[in-house]
Amino acid sequence: MGGEVRIIVPHKHKITKQDRAKRYNQRPAIVWFTGLSGSGKSTLASRVEEILFHQYNAKTYILDGDNIRSGLNKDLGFSAEDRQENIRRIGEVAKLFVDAGLIVLTAFISPYRKDREMVRNLVDDGEFIEVYVRCPLEVCEQRDVKGLYKKARAGIIKNFTGIDDPYEEPENPEIIVDTHLLSVDESAQKIIQYLVDHGYVKPQKQ
């Protein structure tokens, strides 16, 4: 305001991300679930967290589209600009969770590649795991668990991804899960296996 100069100097705290990761015996990361509405992102993220929490003693948290839009981002709509700001804010929050040493699972349509890449660039290499929850549009429409596709086809909802707004498929995701071919548990195990194979979590000793 009016030429005001603000000097922002982030404080360096003594407990680091690496300290927290060592304490929690895990490798912190953002597991970013992207896909069409109805593809199964939230259901899958919830199941993966359940397995991580109970079977791997992992320190986790879920950020979910509808939950975030009912609080932190309730001031945003669904224009391209608002979608970008929605993902930017989520990315910054997810980055804080990674700094806290957690594995944060995020379930958002996030239709634009540049926005997902923006979040990837917020964190260190290996801390962003893009999970493409792939499912044909016609299957998502058949499911239509929230009745949104019907409203979009009727013109009641505008800027709906897959109908009158594009979805840009990931070009090089770390994981692809075809939820129209695999069960929830089969899909979740594919993600868990990736996390184990790449050292994000370790099997618990019996």
C-alpha cells in the first residue's frame, strides 16, 4: 500500500525437515491424486492413508478438494484463474506438511498440467508423486456420485472439467491407476508398493 516496503526474512528453525523425517522413520512427500470428477481420487486417497496409517505406522494427512473449498478456499470459483489459485494455495499448504515430515495425500481434479508442475516445483526432487487416477469420461459419468455431470450436461454447472472445461492428462506421472479396471484395494496396493519400493515408508516388523 502506497509504497510501503515490507522485508520478509524466513526464520530458520533448529528442527529441520530431515530431523522430523528421521524421527518418523519415513520419507516425506506429496502424493498428488489427479483425475476427472468421479474417477475415485478421494476414495483411493482415503484407502491409501488407511493402509499407511495402520500397517506402516506412517504420519499422514489428506487434503481433499471439497473439504478445502468449504474452508480455506471457499472464496474461489471454478474459472481457470480461480482453479489456478486453488491449486497454488493447496500446493503451499502441502509444502508445509512435507516440511513437517509428513506424507500428505491430496485429491484434486487439478486439470491443468502447468498448475500441477507448479506444485512439483515447490518441493525438492522426489517429494512430489503424481498419481493419475485414470478413468474414461463415460464411466465417470455413469458413476456421477455427486450428480455433477448431469447438472453440467444440463447447463446448470459451468466450467465443468471434462464437459465444457478441459482436463490435461499427466504426461509423465509417477503412478497410473486405472480405477475402471482395478478395485479400490488393488489400486491402493499399487500406490503402496511404489512408496515402499522408493523408500517413503518401511514395512513394520512383526
